[in-house]
Amino acid sequence: MLTALGRQLRVDSVRAADFAGLGPPASSLSAADLMAVLLAGHLRYDFDASQNPANDHLIFSKGHASPLLYAMYVAAGAIASEELRWFRASGSRLQGHPTPALPWVDVATGSLGQGLGIGAGIALAGARLDRRDFRVWVLCGDGELAEGSMWEAFEHAGHERLRNLTAIVDVNRLGQRGPTRLGWDTAAYARRISAFGWHTVEIDGHDVDQIDAAYAEAAASERPTAVLARTRKGKGLRAVEDVGDAGSGGAVLPDAEAAIAELGGRSAIRVEVAAPEYEAPAVPDLRSLRIPWYERGRLVSTRTAFGQALAAMGHARSDVVVIDPDASDATLTSYFAEEHPERFFECHAAEQQMAATAVGFSVRGFLTFAATPAAFWTRAYDVVRMASIGGVGLCLVGSHAGVSTGADGPSQMGLEDIAAMRALWRSIVLYPCDANQAAHLTAAMTEHSGIRYLRTTCEDTPVLYGPEETFPVGGSKVLRESDADDVTIVAAGITVHEALRAADVLADDGVSVRVVDLYSVKPVDTATLRRAAADTGRVVIVEDHWPQGGVGDAVLDALTGSTVMPSVLKLGVLALPGSATPVEQLYHAGIDADSVAEAVREIMAG
Amino acid sequence: MLTALGRQLRVDSVRAADFAGLGPPASSLSAADLMAVLLAGHLRYDFDASQNPANDHLIFSKGHASPLLYAMYVAAGAIASEELRWFRASGSRLQGHPTPALPWVDVATGSLGQGLGIGAGIALAGARLDRRDFRVWVLCGDGELAEGSMWEAFEHAGHERLRNLTAIVDVNRLGQRGPTRLGWDTAAYARRISAFGWHTVEIDGHDVDQIDAAYAEAAASERPTAVLARTRKGKGLRAVEDVGDAGSGGAVLPDAEAAIAELGGRSAIRVEVAAPEYEAPAVPDLRSLRIPWYERGRLVSTRTAFGQALAAMGHARSDVVVIDPDASDATLTSYFAEEHPERFFECHAAEQQMAATAVGFSVRGFLTFAATPAAFWTRAYDVVRMASIGGVGLCLVGSHAGVSTGADGPSQMGLEDIAAMRALWRSIVLYPCDANQAAHLTAAMTEHSGIRYLRTTCEDTPVLYGPEETFPVGGSKVLRESDADDVTIVAAGITVHEALRAADVLADDGVSVRVVDLYSVKPVDTATLRRAAADTGRVVIVEDHWPQGGVGDAVLDALTGSTVMPSVLKLGVLALPGSATPVEQLYHAGIDADSVAEAVREIMAG
């Protein structure tokens, strides 16, 4: 039956691909036997209750094998065979690569090398917090073993001894354009992966008995297991298998009907997938949140307030977890680590694995924070991009924003993070200027969905707001305002303090300035900005970020629909910073109080 | 003498840190003996001629050990001891992390895990193209071995058997906030690294004889060698060494004078670093460039034209190299690979290593292209960020831009790449709409410095421009224009075709539309945009990208200084795409010709 099921998965993969106008999906065919044995004999999953927390997780890290995944859903009775007709069609949930548009898909895949790290995160949540008995199965390609993110995952899972995690590696020895480096040398893969603390099993990936035994061995192992399965890309179709090193170029491939015939013809095997008992989802323990607050005028960095608010959040909600890439003493998630060590997860200096672990915990329903210096979110940008596509909820924090980071130099300064984080679907970007705002926004992040990003500053800055203030996402604060304002200064984060200083200097010169604290960069407070623009006719924007894609661009976008456009001057970091003190850095970048005042005078001079 | 030199490097590291107001630089002290032996006995470097192509390369992948690097420069006589006084000071070239502001530094480091991949790229260039005898030495931390990028580098260098590459791993067993996973277990590191095809040597990193022997062994090895050196963080300072697992928290550290005394006091050892014979830099073989051209009206994708122009560029210049992450059949660098296989370097599916390899070739003076589907530049964003900080010249290409990629779904669509690439220091962002423009811009990229990014489209589009056209960086093309234009449409890439179709439809309705092809997104053609805005008073911008940070924001920024601001409507991708045909995708995203025409009518209605 397993062999027949493997044949059916191949046939249905070919059918799906053909409906989409594609030739035989060679990398679905290679993994079909592996998935047949998993589906029929090892996966524990209730397709009628995808929300059952006792369900196993199956992640197609090689997301381009989506036809195979959808063929499995047909065999499991989760979707009708006819739905394959809509593979890759407009509006269909059977997309080119799997996404959570399907209830049985946890995360979007299709960017190679991410599934295993996420699987490790899910497995870690299961082993350490959920305390549930599910297993995590990740189908990986051999080509994607070239991705460093895979090795961050092997390292993390091996160190944590995640015995509930199995990587099924479809070693079909061909990448996208030709052979992989190691071909069918599964022993070489085994040496590498076992050196990272994994159990490994090498098998013929088309021998259902060997596959079955390997999965049983994985389940019995005390460590995470990698099943290294030698397979043939295009298995079952002579012409496709024979293409060998040349990729698909040049070979005459069979049409769908011929391929289906060669594969053994259509069948309608229906697998009764073993469903675990339904378990109630965990209900987080909720208490009232006591956000820390700071006296006006005190010098406190926003990263400190974030860290302390996060620790408070940990007391208020039992489902808050924090993921760290050996940076907690910089981001100040160290406060949380001290008070909630059981919910603080160390990924060491592996930012992609930090982000993937966070995705994994989010998949398991935890309220997940991950923090690193803002500059190093660039290292995990693809993981965050894929999370946003998959609708995963994440609270992300970037410390050490901008040139005000100081003497460490440009490598340590987040100067592109707002641009990167704004350019994600449905993302929220917040940038507090004082401790009370930072604490409130830390809490506010948890009340939204999707990707939320909080940008904090290294330096201590004076507390501006009293404890009575609120800071809704999408809002702003007008810190200086009169009926006769000449110019509006829009600032955020550290430049708010420069803007206020500039306003004071200008007031002495008789220039009345409105100051807007744009703590919510996305969504942005369009109404307040347009009103200020209409009232003053002149807007100076100042930010500690490259001039592209940051606060300035967000403001311009908001003003675009104004009936009357104001004059606008944008100040941002124009030159490459070196080392210097924070004060010197702001001066060199032309975003300190003097530069702002100068810009106000310039815009008034027309 | 070597031991004394190690002591001096420690003392000078402490002096530098103290000048900057910092305590003893514990992770410089651990590596001092390793660097003393390298400097005095193995490094071949002419500090008076950093441009000598026969010089070895020394990369501090652990860039936070910059005090040690600068102490080495003092010992080598490259800088005066007094210059240490300016460590981390404003305007100083002795920055917090090394940058090429110093002539002996190849690349900026400070983002962990990047130095080894770049070193592998340099070594590959040396072994395969330069054919020079230099060696590449990379000082790595043990903490950064958690970064997946390191394992991409191990994999690449091991596979390529780069015997000219040595990784010196300072196993001081402490990361930023605590112990590493493996502590001093160098055998565990050796198992992992040797599984990737490297030779490994485990030594006491404070025993100069062992260090010396290890380097000799590395030089004699047929493979790349990792010297795994057990060291003590803070070596030589009892109080710092004793801090152990707790990081620096709590310990009473000696002040600088006490530390210098404990380390053995000041000295002024001057090392005669062995300088290689001066060799003339390679002069590229230049021939006239025959850019391919395409007849107007033909359907040719911009990625095809890029690929063919790149192959032509390979004939015109012998110094052009191309780095591929198993995507040449998508990006169409395959044309180059076929015609210039000896200058085409395959990194397999490892985008960070692709980018790092490109940096390495650029360091060696090659004119380096690297291409991947645009979405996957997010995977290498940090490497590109660091390259931009280091002033490295790179020609980068992202194919499969935007929703017009089609049925593969959102994971494969570059929708944030313009935002990310614009937000890099001095970057250039180009986005051709037709084959002739793509071919010309491919050539134009090579005439600039820094990070240059070309965005190409998967789909075939009609050729618009004749062979006589030129496309300077920073320019634009006005494709429709009259004295009585009602509205300006600004488009780029695939939306140019939609804009032209909209203009035709509108013309039938008596609406005269100006169409600007904004192929140069950064720098942007401010003059033409402002003139169009002034002439028409209304601007519709349409782009195949998220609305944040892309073409629309670039246009708004350019219009910001206009004397009279036009009405502006920005069209971009608002909803998360799924699978669909390219035509359907443009429709769903609201960026097809009908949507553009509708927007024009809307803006005219005011």
C-alpha cells in the first residue's frame, strides 16, 4: 500500500503541475515515497482540527515541492482531488509555494533553508514550554543544505537535544541548475550533521521499509534525527530521471497523460491519518500589567524602558517568550532573562535562527519577542519577510538605532532598519523617544498582529512624558504647538530631543515652531501631519536614519494627499559616520538641534 | 621575542581602549599571542605598499578586537604608537571596528561571521584567477561560529580546497553575554569544521611554539586550515580572566596603569614584517564592448538582456567575474557562464556566501557581478550593508521583481528590494523597462563605484527603445510629452508598459498624459520630475513594489523641493499577492493599465 500511495502522490503531483501548465515536478517526485510513509504511518495529525495543539507539525522547507504537499492533502481527504485543478491559479489557496492560506500550513516557505530553523523553534516550544507530545517533521532539499541558516538550525536543535524534531532530507543530488556539491554522498552529510549533535540515518529514499524504519528510529532517538534519503529527482519517469546533470534542459519530457501512465495511472487511495486526541489549547495566565514608569526629566534610555517593560509583560502574561542572539546585554532583554529565565531562549550569535525560533514559538501560540541591535536585523531580513508573508505574529526590537550609537562605528548602527521594516506587508514600525513612551509601546505591540518593530536608542535621554500619557499605534504627539506656528518639525526617537532644543532656541528668536513626535512611523498619523502642514505651511523632518525609506519618506507619503502641500526639508544621515561620541555624531550627520534650527531658518527664508 | 611581542600587543590594546575610556579589551587580549606569531613570522605584507597584489590579506572577522589590530600596526611601524590615542575618536581612522579608512584593511567588519566568507572569496580569486601566491588569514571569534554565514564559508572553501586560506579561531569560550555552547571543546569544533573538508589544528593559543607550528602546518596543507586555539579572554589580567562565565559584570577591573603593569609594562618592539616582492597589478584586457541590442517591438525580458549584455561585457573586459547562488537559470547569468566558465563562480544556494565571495573578488580588483532573484537579496542584506560601509564596489542584480513574477507566489517576488537597496550609503538603484535599456544599464553599472543594484523582470516585455538611445545613471526618459499634458505618470520597469497603455486609452478620451520612465531610481532625475510636476500639476506614480521605500518615495523626495507641489497619487502593491498570472497579478495589485488610467481620472477629478 505504501508503494502504491507513493505512486499516487507522484501522479497527483504531476496532475497538479499539468493543470498549472507545468511539466512533471521532478522535486516532488523524488520525495513522494518519503511522504507516503510519513502520512500513512507516522504523522499524527487531525486534518479536521488543524488547531489541535497535539497535532504534529509538517513543514515543507523545500516549498517548491508544493504539488507533493497538496497531493498528500488529497490522500488525507483534506481537500478534494478536483481542487488540484486550481494549483497556482488566481485566488486559489494552492499557491506555487505553500502558505498559511491553507489551515494545515504553519508558515510560508519558498525561500530555501528556513523550514528547519522554524521547525527547531516549534520543537523547542514543545519540549520546553508546551510540554506536549507532538513531533515536528521537516522535509528539506539537499540543495538547501548550502544555506547557512540550515546549519544555525542544526546547531541549535543539536545543542538543545530536540528529540521531537526530524529532518527528512530528500537527497536527489540536483539543485536548481545542476548537481549539488555532495551528490548522493549521504555519508558526507551524515558526518557534518552528526558533528552538530544530531542522530543520522542514511537510507534509500524509495524503499518504503527503510523509510519506515528510519522514522521509527527517529522517534526513538534521544536526539534530533536527520533522515538522509538518497532519491532520484523525477523518480518514476525515465526521461526526467535520465536528465541527470543537465537539469531539465534539452530532454523531451512526457506529457501529463504519458507521465501518469508511466507512473502507474490514477488511483484514489485514502489514508486515515492517525489523529491525536484533541487537547485544549493552553490558556495563558493573565494578570494586570504594571508598566514601569519613569519620572520626567530622568535620563533613561528607551532600550532600558523596553527591557523593563518586557520583564513586566512577562509577569502579566505567561505566554510571553523572548528570543535572544547573544545580545541581551545590548538590547536589554536581560531584564526579562533575569525574571523569567524559563521563557528566555538563547540562540547565540545566529540572527537567522533567532528569527526562525521566534516564528516557531509564534506558531505554537506564544507571544514572541526577539531583539537584536537594529543593524543586525539585516541579517535576518529574509526570515522576517517570509514571516510577514505567512502572517506570523512577531514583536521585534532593534536597539542601537542610528548614528547616536556613537563610537562603535557604522557597522553597529541601524541606519536602514526603518526602510527595511516599513517595506513588509502590514508591518507596524514604532520609534519611541522617551522611556515612558518606550514602555507603553512595548505593551502596545502585543495588542496587534503581524510584524511589529520597535526601534530603541542606546543613549540615555530625558523622560518627556508623564505617566498619564497614552501612545496608540498610528498616533503621534504634538509637543509644542501654538496658533501662530511658523514651521512644523517632525521628529522621532532621539531627534525629538534635538527638535525640542531647536524649538527653544528658535523661540528665543521669535520663531514659533510646532514639534510633532512621530513615534508611530507605520501606520503614520496622517491627520496630525496634514493639519500641521496646513497650519504652518512648512515642515522640517529630522531622523537618525539614511534619508531613504525612513521617517522622512513616511511623512512625505502622508502629506501626499494634502490639499495644499507645504514646503518640506528632510534631514537625515547623509555621510558615512565613523567613530565619535553620540553628540558629535548627531552634529556630523546634521541632525542635531543646531542643524534643525538652521533648517527651520532656511525653510522660512524660502 | 614572540612572547614579548604578544605582551606588547596586549599592552597597546589596553592603552588604546583606555584612551577611548574603555576598560581592558578582553577579546583583544585573548588573541594577542596568535597575532604576534602571525605578524612576526608568517604574514607577508608590505605596509608601505598596501596596493601590492602580492601582499597577504589579514581580516579581523572578529572586528571588535580592533585594538589588537591597531596594536599590530604599531608593532609593524605602520602607525605611530601615539596614534592609538585617537582610538574611537571623532575623525580618527582608528574606528571602533576596522574599516578601509585604513589602507591595510580590506573590508569593514563588526557584523559577526562575515570575514571568513570574504576571506574565502579573496582566496578563491587568488587560486583561480589571480594566480598569485598570497595567503589569506582570517581571525575569527568562537562566538561567531554560531553564524550560519561561517558555515557557508567553511562549505565553500572546503569544497574549493582553498589551501591559501587559514582561519585562526580564538576560542576564548565566551560570547558577548556568557559562555559559548562549546566552551573550550576545540575537538567539537574540529569535528564540525573537518567534516566540511578543512584541515584542523588544535593548539594552546598562548603557546607561541604551538602557534608557530600550526601556521606552518596550515601553509603546508593541501586544504584550508582552521587553527583552533584555546585562549583566555582577558589573558594576562587575572581579574579579567577570572570573570569567567559572568561576563564583565561585577568584577573590579584594574585601571589602565595597573593593567599595563600586570601585563609586563610598555615596550616598543618593532617587527620587520616580511614584505613580498612588489608585483605589478594585473591590467585587465580591454576590448570594445558590443552591447547586444534588440529590435523595437520584440518581446524580450530585461533579465535576458541583462544576461546577454553581461556575457558581452565578459568579452570586453577580462576582469569581469560573476558569482551565482544556484540561480543562473533564473537570473540569466547563465549566458555569461556559458561563454566565460572560468570567470563564473558557483556558490550554490548560499546567498550570504555569494555576496561575501563577490566582496572578496572586488577586494582583489575584479569587476564583480552577483545576481539572485530580488527577493533573496534580503538573505544577503547584511553582507551588502557591510560592503557599502566598507566602500566595496559591487554590481548586484535582482531578477523576478514584483508581483509580475506571477504564479510562484509571494515568497519568490522581490517587493522590498528597492527599499532595502536605496537605504544603503551611496547606492545606485536601476530598474530597466526594456531590453535595450537593461543592456545599456548593465554596462553603465560598471562605470560607477559602490553598491550598484539592477532590478530585472521575469516576464517578456516589448522593446521600446532604439539602439541610438542612451541611459545615463541619474537620468530618465520622457516617453510621452506634449505642451498640454494634464497629468504625469511616473513608472519604472514593468509598469512603464502599463503606463503607456493607460496613456493610449486616455488619449482616446482626450486626456493628454506625460509618461516618465524612471529607470534610475537612485540617483533620481529630480529636474525632469520637477519640470513634469510643474507642467502638469498632477503626478501619478505606479510601481511593482510595496508602497514603502520604492519608486514612489523616491519621486516624492525629488518633488519635495519643488516650488509648487503637484497633486500626487501613488500606486503600489497594497495587498498580499497569491498565485496568479503576471497579468492577473498586475490587475489585483492595482498597478495595471486600467488602474493607472483610473488613477489619472481620479486625480483630474481632484
